[in-house]
Amino acid sequence: MSKVDDFVKILDEMTVLELSQVVKACEEKYGVKASAPAVAVAVAPGAAAAAEEVEEKTAFTVILMKSGANKIAIIKEIRSVTELGLKEAKDLVDSAPKTIKENIPKQEAEEIKKKIEAAGGTIEIK
């Protein structure tokens, strides 16, 4: 018989009180804490959908993914929706993908998307 088998046999012969004393002694000697494992709680699909509706996103980020063939039109639109100068707007367009605006309302994000896409750019809203 191995040591593990011997140990299990000894445990089988112990009372609940003795087992609890063994656990306490091991906690003190080895500086560990014996606790019940965390139990995962399953969420009903309806409850998850309700939670998502409650936490509806209110702040959006508009990202220029690609500038397209007509960079000049994109630069003009970037300047019209931001307060960037010509050089800064050009640098933003040249370094796509790049964030145009952050933490803006959904309506404003949609308007920016329409303008940039009409000029030939590709936009992503997060």
C-alpha cells in the first residue's frame, strides 16, 4: 500500500469532528485556507437579455478604418466634425485605423459615419 492509500484509509476511519480538526491543523501549519469551491450560477437566457437592455450603451467611439481613394474629401469631413487643423486631420487620415471621436452620443456617431462614408471612407462605431 502507498502512503496515499494509507492516508485515505485513516481518513475513512475518522469522525467528522476529527476531520474538521485535521483541516484546521493543516490551515494553521501550512498557511492555507480550506473553503468550498465557488459555484457558477447559471443565468436564464431571458434574464441575460434583460440585463443587457438595462445597460444600454450611451457613449460611442467613431473610428476611421480606411480613408478610401478620395483622401481630400475625407480630410474635409474630419475637419468639419472635429476641431483639428489641416495637418492634424491629414495625419489622422493617413494613420487609419484611428479614432476620430470618443464618448459621443449615438446620434452624433451615426451622423459622422454618414458624412465620412459619403466621402468614401470606412467607419466603425464602438
